[in-house]
Amino acid sequence: MQRSHFTPRVSATARAARAQNAAFDLVVRIAILAASALLFLMATATRAVAATQDAPPTLRRTSDSVPSAADLAAAPSPTLSPDEVVGIVLSALSRNDSPVKDHGISVTFGFASPANRAFVGPLESFAELVRDDTYRPLLNHRHAARGPAHVTGDRATVRVVITTVNGERVAYLFALSLQNDGQYKGCWMTDGVTREPPSPLQGMRFATRGTAENAGRS
């Protein structure tokens, strides 16, 4: 008796079920891959944040904080003569608020001798003194004419006549000393600035000019 082979028939329902299972497996595999990629990205981001926090902060320098060549030179130095010290101070005061507010006053305070600072006080007190009526003409003046420096040993004086923004002429006498020890050894620094009283001729000249102006208006 010959044995026949029986091939079972797969129903449409079974084929549909197998297709759904295959599709489900594919979706699961895609989901697993996506989750793995997401975890990798999160771990990488976490390491980047940790590295940023552990790294030393980067200092941002604005244009105001970048020192110019003039600013770098505006400091006491044994190479500067009394006349050059006064010239640096006057130049800074003539543009007091450039590049920042009261920059000129800060430079002037930087050239004040230790004895001068001990007498005047900190920078804030020094700034108030410069803004006083006696020294205010120095701020933002239009022109300064310096006389020769008179040096006697470790002392020096420089007479200066400035022209204010209003056209008034005011004379000052800068007194300087050569530092013999400490941080500024060998540097010329200012001990004080004295305002000279106006001369009678100057008063008469301004009075005459005022009289002429009044006469012209009448």
C-alpha cells in the first residue's frame, strides 16, 4: 500500500497572525534601537555638561577692560621723569571719562605717592577732592602749558597753566618726590598739587573783557 503525503493547508487567519507577529517584532526592534540611541545622546550630553562645569570659567573681556598702550604706560616707573609724570596725569585728566568714567582720576591717584595717599585716603576720597572747586578746572581741560621741571635732589616741582573748558586760565604747582624704598623705589610720584591764586592782572583782564561785552550789548 503506497503511503500518500499530506500537506497541511495554512489558513488565511494563521498567515495574517504570522504577518502581524513579524511586524510587531520589527516595531519592537526599532523601538529598542531608538531607545538605545536616545540613552547614548543623553549620556553624551550629561558628560558634556559635567565637563563644562568642571572646566575653569572663561573670562570675557569687554572693550572697556582691554588696556591700551597708553593705559599700560600710565603707571609709576623709574624710567619716567618728573615732567613726564605730570604730562601723563594732565593727559588723563583732560579726558577724564575716557575710556570709562573717572579714568583720569584713577590714573592721577595711581601716581600719588604713598605719603600723599596716606594723607588723602582711598580713591573715593581722592576723587571727591579732585571734584572740589579747587581742582575741578583740571577735569576735561582744553589745554595745558607746562613749565620746566625744577629738580633738587629727590624733590621736583612743575608749574602748569591750564585752559579750562570755559576758556579760563588756571595755574597749578605740582610737587613730586623720588621714592627711595618700597614698591615704587626709584619712581617720581606726586606729593601734592597747589592751585595758585589768580594774578591781579588776570582779574583786570577778565573784568575789562566783561565790561566790553556789556557795552556791546547796550
